[in-house]
Amino acid sequence: MADVEKHLLQVLDRDGIIEDSEAFASTSGYDHSAVVSSVKSLQSYEMIIAEEKSHSRFVLTAEGRDVREQGSAEFRVHGEVKRHEGGISMKQLQEVLGKEVVKIGFPPAKKLGWVTMEKSSSGEQVLMCKAAEVQDITQQILEDIHNGQEVSKADADALKKRQQITPESWRTYKLSKGPKFALEKKKPATDLTHDMLKDGSWKTADFKAYNFNALGLPTSGGHLHPLLKVRAQIRKIFTNMGFEEMPTNNYVESSFWNFDALFQPQQHPARDAHDTFFLTKPASSRLDRQPQDYVQRVRSTHERGGFGSTGYGSHWKVSEAEKNLLRTHTTAVSSRMLYRLAKRGFKPAKYFSIDRVFRNEAIDRTHLAEFHQIEGVVCDRGLTLGDLIGILQLFFSRLGLKKLRFKPAFNPYTEPSMEIFSYSEQLKKWVEVGNSGMFRPEMLRPMGLPEDVNVIAWGLGLERPTMILYGIDNIRDLFGHKVSLSVVKKNPICRLNM
């Protein structure tokens, strides 16, 4: 391209004008597209002035090239008929030339008086030659067009109708010197540098103009993570079932709300540092800022029991309840919501939450120290285990898990408790998908909920169904700093069988 520009500028310097860029390209041995690129570049520097010139002509189509080489259909029909002095039937003619050629060529050949249809001595309809010598005007016109000669509008229209020619347009440029003409292109400065200010060269420098109307590169849109896609679908299931979402923005909880309010004993292994992330700063929160009447009822239930329970019979320590931790489950949120519900006057409620929880676990392909928990809670009068099983069947069927089994289990704050299993068609076996139960009276009554009010609840992880839906076998490829951004961009929309 540099050679083209250099030659072009030299010719302009010598002659002052170039009448046609295509002619310049032809005589100089350059491709015209390369000349046009140089013209555009020099024009942007105001070194030349380019006046656009439009051109048009007709070029032969594939059919037109065939007619130019072999003759028109009517000429070929005439030639074949002429070869048969006694005439030739239409069927025989079609066998020799082809049906399409005869279909196109016979009508004009007959109209021009080149051939005629007559009866032979045997009474058969045959084509007879009527003109001994004919001239193939169509072929001649196509030859003229091929050689770049002008043809009449009537001839051009007729050939266009027969799809033998097509118009072609192109542009060339008339070139002259611009206001900043020079024999060498000098790139304008794009920045005011320290060196320019120091040596004063900025005074004579040619700066590139700023284009304040330029939009710049389009920004790429964000992409939803697979966990967010599945969470959005599960949130839709809950809201369609009439559930209200609980606020889950407290990652840090006190042990009181995370354990004690749930009637989980202070000697429970889950409270050990091997299972829970305890904070060092601030290490504790003041329990005297919590509702004291409720705190005393929780303490009494732990130590002496009540509501049909004997309690744990051990000394309940305020210092243990004040320890701060990263919440180990979103049930800590449920305990707060149920207490508020009792405080403002009970009415039936359905809550759900989907958010992050933290466990001090060893990391492997199926476990992380932080993950997401999905929780559903229904609070109403007279709820039974049958209600829990029924709503679990409805919820999991909307997740696409229709085959369920329930196994008795133990949880510190639910009785009865059930583990939930679903049959996996992919793995051909029953897989645990969640846990559930009815909250114990020792948890509900200290809150102030009426004795005939029961609460059913269930929970499951968000990561496991997401891994199944997206075919991911290592949780570290789904969640954490090792997740591939390209995989996040390419993952499809989540679709659950609701």
C-alpha cells in the first residue's frame, strides 16, 4: 500500500490531476481496490481531493455466456431443423437439444419465420426449415456487450428479460491535490506529550482532530451465572406457589439466632470450630440487645424444658449464645421471621429464601466451604406431616423431580424429620435432594406462636441441581475463583419442567 501511495502522490505532483483512478491502476499495474484504499487514506489526511465518478455497464450471466459460446436457443433450433430436409418431429428435436432449449427457442424461431410446423407425407406433424440462412443477432449483441460496446436500450431490455445480462455498477475517482498535499504522508499527533511541551514542537505539530460524535466500541453485555439462572427459576416456583421471600442479607449471625433459637444444644458438634466459621473480630455480640423475655424463654427451654419437653438439662451460657459466626444455614433467617410473625400477631404465612451459607468443610469435587441453601417455610394452624409430604410433592414436581421417597431422620429443631430422595434417570438410582421436617414446639412456643400453630419446612442445596442441569461434575467448576468466564457466557438458559 505504501508503494501505491508513493506512486500516486508522485503522479499528482507531476501532472496535478488524475482523471480516473481505474485508468491509473491499469497503467500502473495495481489492483484498483488497492488504489481506492490509498485514496481513502490520503483523503483522511487532506492530502488529496477525490471526486467520485459512477459507472455502469451490462455483464453476461451464466446463461448469457452459454449463448455467446453456443448460440441462442432459436438459432440452435433452426440449425437442427435445417439438418433434417424431410423435417423433424418435436419429440426428436427435444431429444437432441433438450426440452428447455426447444421450449425457449421454438417460439421466437417460428415468429422470425425461420421454422414452421407442417404435416409430413405420412401425416405426422414435423418442423420444417423455412429460411435457408439466418443471422444470430442475440449472440452478436452478447458478443458486443462482452467486448464493452454500447447496445440499444431495446436490445438490453430484451436480454435482461431473458436473464442473459445483468447490470453492474462501480465507482472510480478523479484525483487532485488537497490543501495539505505533500509527497510523504505525515501521521498527525494524537496526544500532547511531555517532550512536545519541553522542546516546543507542539506549536508546529499537526494534531488529529477529536471526533466527539464517535460512539466507540460497543460494550459487551453481562452474562448470568448458571447458579443465578437456576435460582431465578426456583424463585419463580416459590412465588407462583404464593411464598414471600425472606431478607437474607445477614451473612454474620450470632449463635443465639443460628443455634439457640432453633433449640440446638450448646454442646452440639455443629458448634465446634471444626464445623463452623467463628469470627474473631467482632468475636461476639451483646445478647442484652435482643428481646430479653424471648431470650429467657429460650434459656429456660434449653435448661428445664417445657411444652412437653424435658430440655437438655445443662447450664445455658450467655457467652456461648453471643459468639458471632458466618451463618451455617438460612434457617437462622427463618427463626427471626417466625419471631416477628408471633410478635406482630399471628397470621398464616409462607416464606422462602435462597442465599449463601458457610460450613468449615474440607473442599473436594462435591463440597465447598460456602454454598447456597434453598429453604421453604409454611406456618399455619393444624399442619400435619401429610401437609408437609403434599407440599414437597408439589414443589419438587415443579423442579422436574416427580419420583420422591421419604426417609425418617433426626434434626435438632424438627420432629418428625425426613430426608428427601428423588430417583435419577441419569444415574439409575435414588439420590438425596433435601431435608425436611416440622419445627419442634421447643423452638416455636418460646417465640409466642399459638399452641395450635405448626410450621413445616424443607431445604436443599442450589449447587447440586445446577450441576445436574448443566452437566457439571466438579463443584469448583461451578462456583469459586476457578470458574471459566467463557463457560458462563456459553451456558444456555435454565429450563425447569414446571
